[in-house]
Amino acid sequence: MNEYDKAGRYLIKRDPTGFCRWLLRRQDVAFCAWIDARRHALPHQGDLTNDLVAAFRVDEGFEGLCVELQAESAADSAARLLLGYLPRLLSEPAGEGSLALSAAGGAVVNLTGPGQPGGVEQRPTVAPDCWLAGGILQRTLRTEDAAATLRDIAAGAISRWLLAWLPLMQGGAEAGIMEAWKIEAAKESQEYDQRLLAHLTLTFAGLAQCRAAWQHQLEGWAVIKSEYLEELREEVRSEARAEGKAEGRMETLRQAILRLGRQRFDKVAGRKQKAQLNEMTDVPRLERILDRVLDATSWDELLATP
């Protein structure tokens, strides 16, 4: 799972109802719970615990919605959801006490890139009486208006945590948008949440290639640690342990250190630092470096970990 996917899932889960109001463009949604996505994982897919499958109360029952984030829009999103994900969600019920779904749909949020075909239709020529068709909900941030989103946030109509996606929207690098961001972010009652919002926003500003402008405007807001980065670090440790060969574990750890370090220090590792990391063949040492990535103050300090 990449850092943008992890950050996006984190902000969605901070206010699921407010996010779903934005996603569905309606205020009457009755979000109930997140469904354990492991109930419809294929054998080769492993643990899908972090996949977003929302359950909504509808009349006397429940309906599900798979929510997928795409750092860059992909043409096969509709087919993957409609032909793979949703049938398993409906046909593979979870264990005792789980929610039974009467219907399910799919939604994709394209963080960058253009909108993609949202429908699938198949009509076999050998059996013309057979046909399959369906569509997904799609939100493409490059077509969303940052100012309009801010107005909805200020009105309390949608989640305040969507502030983090403003850099990805139209007008998201304008000074006025950044100033309005500060006003709305300051409404969070906990200072930690204000700083976490800043950290998430800078993360997505990097994806939108406008991080420098946001970094300047939000100087003093960014937090050193963040929950989603700590969770990502633990996931990497689990992935590294699952690797069958030492070389695979080392490469997994190196890539994670480079990725998390860039987030932590707001800059990529230099050529010398990358070479130093590549020379390390001691898996326990790489794990110790990964453990310190959120506490160190520089690349040099981090890579000096014994």
C-alpha cells in the first residue's frame, strides 16, 4: 500500500459520514460500519483488512459500497470492481454476526489523472441472450473545485478532513485557498488533529507537485509523527517478515525507509545516502533504522543508527 493510499484511507476513516456525504453528493446517508474486507479476499490476495467497504442502513437492511483510491486513475477500475470485487462481496458472507448485504456498489476516487470509463458491458457473440452491464461511481479530484469544497466544509456539509485533498483540486495551489484552509483547520478542537491535517495536506500537495507552496503557507503547522505513517511502518515490518529470502526482506525495508524518510524530512535521500543504505545487508539493523525513522531529525542521523 503506497503512502497516498494509506493517508487517504486514514482521513476517510476519521469522519466516514462526512466523507460519504461528499462522495455520494447527498446528506441523507446513514453510514453504519466498515465491513471486514477479508471476507472476500482471494487466496493470492492475502490480508485485505485495510480495504474500504462501507455498510449503509437502508430500510430494514444494509447495502455495501467498496471505495477504492487511485493515486493515478486507472482504466481498469470499473472492470476490477464490477467483475471481481463486488460479486465476491455479495456471494461470500462473513462469519456469524456479520452484516448481510442486500446490494453493493463500487466507487473510485481518482487522486490524480483524468476520469476513466465508469461502465462495463459484455455481450457474448456465442450466446447473444447472455449479457452483463454495470457502472461505478467515480470522483476525479482534478475536476473538483477547491473553493466549492471549502464552502461545503465550512457549512458542515462534508468532512473537514477533506481539507487534505484541496491541493489536488482545481485552484488548490492558490494563496486564498491556503488561507481558507488555515481557518477551517483551526476549527479542529485538538491541536494534534490540526497538525495532522497539515501533515496529510502536505503529503497530497507532494502528489499534486505543489508542496513547496503549501509548505511555505503552513510553516509551523506540520507534525513530526502521524498515526497513518506509524501504521504504514508496522505494515512494512510485517511484509518484510513475510518475505521468504533475506534479499527480499532487505529490499522491502530499504524502500520503506526511503519512502517514509522522504515524508519525515520533507526531502528525498541524496545519492550518497542511498548508496549507504544499499550497502547495508544486516536485516536487524535495517529494522532498527525503520523503527527510528519517525524520531530522527535528519537522513544522516537516521542512517547512523547502529
